[in-house]
Amino acid sequence: MKKLVDLHVHSNESDGSYSPADIITFAANAGMSAVALTDHDTISGLAAASCRANDFPQMAFIPGVEISAEYSPGLMHILGLGINPDDEGLAEVTAGLRDARANRNPQIIQKLRDMGIDISLDEVLEASCKAAGPDSVLGRPHIAMVLVKKGFVKDLSDAFEKFIGTHAPAYVPKDHLSPSQAIAAINNAGGTAVLAHPVQLECTNELQLETLVRKLIHAGLGGMECYHSSHNDIQTRTYLKIAKKLGLIITGGSDYHGAGKPDVSLGHPAVPLSVVGEENIRRWSGQACGHPA
Ligand code: AMP
Ligand code: FE
Ligand code: FE
Ligand code: ZN
């Protein structure tokens, strides 16, 4: 049987709905040979995930993170795979990003309240599926959940479209790192910086993407997430072509969020371990609990 990996998964330390330990159990039950926990702006779930991973010696656990970088018109997310969970620099950088969010969330809520939408920060905390840990991440998806729950919108996309999306009235921009800063923070923590879901950059053609990726490589990018639940076959083939041409490590993952993105399942799309490279998986998982790949 082909060995498969899922190198992009969220827990309730950011906007997923299951705990880091549950994520590990689900991934093992799904038969994954490796899984990476890649929460937005926090590494607070890695210790619990790493502990649970000891119960599944057949599966490599890869400590990761996902950092949003300054970019327009689309979104640029950089995954850090194989980071040292105890790296102080990365802890500091992610703490700064969480502080920025802590300032932003009340501003979004205030804008909503000014529009007559009665929601509170406490309700948003409750929607985050966990007692608010000091390092856990609260974001727009949690605000959207409250808007759905209270009947202001029909679903999460409706919430982004009508209220909190980039072009909606209660939108508040978030402070970002530059792409080079995000890449450097990951490299300094011993990880590999990987361009997540390139489709979300919204490049208009292949050459534009290739030019951008070349710049990111110059800044220290090491891989590209060619396989992702939001890529169609044509996109996947294009990204594989660019990654091979530019000598990047090919990665892939589901971007599983649990209930927040019900159409996405752990382990889908199928990402063969052989495409990512056994050597890379071993190197990335080596940092976690001395766990063999
Ligand atoms: P934040 O980091 O707080 O700005 O929230 C961004 C997150 O919101 C993204 O990572 C997505 O998971 C989610 N998101 C963004 N746009 C949408 C949308 N249109 N529908 C549902 N979820 C979205
Ligand atoms: Fe997310
Ligand atoms: Fe992302
Ligand atoms: Zn993600």
C-alpha cells in the first residue's frame, strides 16, 4: 500500500475544531505515515500533539506552523515544517502576531455592534471550542461561527461576504510579517518554509507565479504545497511543474479544520510520501520527541 502524508492540519489552538491530540489520533486512524500540525500563528499545540504521537510509532509527527504574510491581491500563507517547537525566536514572532489579533478582534466586534449586530468577545471565545489558552489563536472564523449561531448569516462564507471579509463593512486589516520575515522566522527555527496553497495568491498566470516564487526562494523558501484540498488537477500539475523546475521540495496537505470546513477531510487529497521524500519527512519529524519517521 502506498504511504500517504498530510502536511497541513489545524487544531483548536487556532481555527480547527479538534484538539491537537485528537488530530494525531484521527491522522493515525486514517492510516497516514506522517502528519504535520500547522496552526495559524501559534505553536502552542505542538507539545500535546507530540505526546499523543508517541502512541503511534508507525506515523511520523512533524511540528509545524502557518504564518500569513503581507501580500496582495490574494493571500500568502507560509508553512513552517519541521520547526523546533522550543525555538524562542518563533515563540516571540508568533506571540507578536497573536497580540495584533488581540487588538483586532475587539475592533471587528465593535464594527459589528455599530451595525446593530449584537455579539460579544465572550461569545467568540466560546466558539473557539476550547477554554481560551494563553497562546491560542482567535480569528475571523470564530467571529463567523457566532454570526451563524445567532442567525445573522446562513453559513461561514455568508459571514465573510456580508460582514467580515476583505471587502465587507466590518473588516479590519491585520498586521502581517513580510514574506521574508515569515520565511526567516521559520528557517531560524530549523524548519523548512513552504509556500502554502499557491492558488490563494491569485496570480493571473504561470509566469507571474514563477517570478514571485523565485523571489521567495531568494528569501529562503524551501518548498511548495502543490497538493491542497482547494487545488484542481490542472493547478496541481502547474505547481508540480514549477516546484520541480525551481528545485523546491514538493509537499501537500488537506488544510483540515474539522467542523469549520466540513467539505475538507483529513488525508485528502492523497499525498504520497515518496513525492515529498522520505529524507525530508525524517528530518522534519526528527525534532519532535526524538520520534523516528
Ligand atoms: P483571520 O486570520 O482571522 O484573518 O481569518 C482568516 C481565516 O478565515 C482563513 O484562514 C480562513 O480559514 C477563513 N476564511 C477566510 N475567508 C473565508 C471565507 N470566504 N469563507 C470561510 N472562511 C474564510
Ligand atoms: Fe484557517
Ligand atoms: Fe492557509
Ligand atoms: Zn491552513
